[in-house]
Amino acid sequence: MQEYYYICCMYIQRKIEKEALKLLEFFPILGIVGLRQVGKTTLVKHIKKILPKDTIYIDLESSSDYALMEESELFLREQENKCVIIDEIQRKPLLFPLLRSLVDRKRVAGRFIILGSVSPEFIRKSSESLAGRIAYLNLLPFSLSEIRSITPMNKHWVFGGFPEALLAPNDFFAIKWHENFVKTYIERDLPLQGLLTDPVKLGKILRMVSSLHGQILNYSTIARSVDFSVPTVKRIIDFLEHAYLLVTLPPYFINTRKRLVKSPKIFIRDSGILHFLLNIGNLKELLANIIVGASWEGYVIEQIRNSLDSRFKLYYYRTQDQSEIDLIIEKGNSIISCIEIKYSAKPKLSKGNNMALATLNCSNNYIITPDTEDYPIKNNVRVCSLLTFLEKYLPV
């Protein structure tokens, strides 16, 4: 069974519901975290219909539900035979030790489902109180594999995976949704989560990072642009990465005599947010922008990341002599796949790519493009589209 997102009389399947239902068979508490507007509430309301036991839904952003939880211990004790869903739990952090106490008194599977907008503070508080009692799932914006039958890949690439933006009736409303999301996120959500930074400077940091999308992370460059210290910028970048807005891709190290680039690459996770920050409003503007190659690279990496489980680790490879590969997939200290990402209908491997492939000695190598036939370009190297890779060559 999978989650469905309901809009315009249509459900869109999500992939994490099967795992959520499985975890609820063992863990007393399931925590689902993610950015606002990714569909957490829709997910649990659908799960609510499937669970074999009675459920009750509490939304702590509702004044009446918040008031209901003023006597939370008494109320929750009365619901001990039900699955209690608590949305936006970060608004009442004192619930964490109470949930621990209730679970320890009666430890049964599927007692609570808690939802929260991601923040490092939320993870820290809940993990300290609920360790050993809770399993976490991260709900991200729609991935390409989830919406491929609903909307074209290019639309998903341009407008990203947030449901309201992706499924907006036209480009104008998608752009307006992103505008309001970014404004609210900077001015309200991040301060509530504990990132007390000047909203104007925080907006500048996000726009600076968007211009550096896909490049080696240089804290000093960002710090100079907003007149912050390097340690302050590091703290903000780390916070935003834990909040699933940014992501860094670490370099891959092997035992060679070559000097390797040691800093990570940085990306805006959702391509729609990236394009809004760069003032790109449609596919034509994206294709005419110098960022198109880096945008495509980040989009491909994010779709692959969202399709793999935690056993797989992602890296890039680059040495000072220009030997490089965009993406390495590793599992158990072994390289599973090497991937070069090209926005081209007739991709070719560069000298640096060939040098890297020779050094890394992987038998499964790919060049991923937006839309090409699936064919070998040389021994152990295939050219294919992103969709073909996700369907045929994704490691399992």
C-alpha cells in the first residue's frame, strides 16, 4: 500500500507509505519529518484509513487541538488503545518525555505517529527522549519516479517536487507559490526552528548558494558576500542541510598519490526552489541560462538519491589534474556505479572522465542525459536517459 496525494480529483502515489506501515508493526512511535508543504499531513491521513486500529488526529497548529492537549497526559492516557497522530509536534516539545513515559508503561506497536517540520532541534529533542522507541522517515518533495505518469519530466525539473507548485494550473501560480514559500520559510519557519539570523542576510545566503549550485563549497566566498564570519556561515549551511533545503556531496577518496579535491559540492535540493532563487520561471529561461548544466546535474543526483536506500553512499570524484566523475555510488566500501551527467543529446566522455574511470576501475559506468537512446558508448560505459537509469540500472 502506498501514500496518495489528492489534488484535482486525482491521487499521486508516494513511495514511503509501504515502509511506514511496516515500521508501525514494530515501533511504538513513527516520526515523519520534512519541510512544510511536502505532504506529511496527506500521508498520515491516508495511513489513518489503512491502520487496523482506531486512530485520532491532533493538529497542534489548530487552536482547538492545541487547547485539547493542555492536559495532554490525561488525554493521551485515555487514547492508549488508539493510534494517536500528532501533527506539528515541534510546537509542544514537552510532549517528547511524556510520549516516552506512556510508551514505557504500555509498549505496543503503532501507538503514536508524530509529524514535524524538519529542524536539527526537533531531531535532537525527540531522539534524546525517544531513543529506542521511535523510527524516523523523511518525506521529501515528489520524486520523478512518483510523478512520471502525471506530469512531464521537464516540468518536474523546472518547478520541483513540492505538490502545490508542481501541480499548479499554470507557471504564474507555481512561481507565486515558491515566492511565498521562500518568504515564509526565511521569515517565520527558520526562526521558529532556532535559526535566529537576519532574514535579509539569510535570503542573500540562499541566493548566493543558488548561484554556486553544483560547485565546490567555499565558505569564505559566501561569508564575504553577506558580511558574516566563516564560522557563522558554516553554522547556517549546516542548519539548512539538516533541514533538507540544501545538500552537500562529499568527495570520494582512494589510496593514490594524486592530490584530490577535499571540499564537498553544494546543491539546493529542490530544483523548483533553485530556479525561483535564480529568477528562472519556465523551461525556455532555464535552457538559456548558464546554470542549466549544473541544474541538470543537481536534479539527476537528487532523483538518484531519493531512489536509493541508506545502504548506498553518494560521492563525486575530482583530482587536481582534472580527472573527474560527477557521481559515484558506493555500497559497503565498493564502488557500484560511476555516473557522468551531461545535458546533451550527443554526450562524450572528456579526457578527465576517461582518466577517472581508469583509476576507479568500475564495471558499471553511465552517462545520464535528459532523453537519449540506451546504448553503449565504449566498453563498460552506457549512455541512457535519467528515466532509463532509474528503471533499469539503479543499484538495488
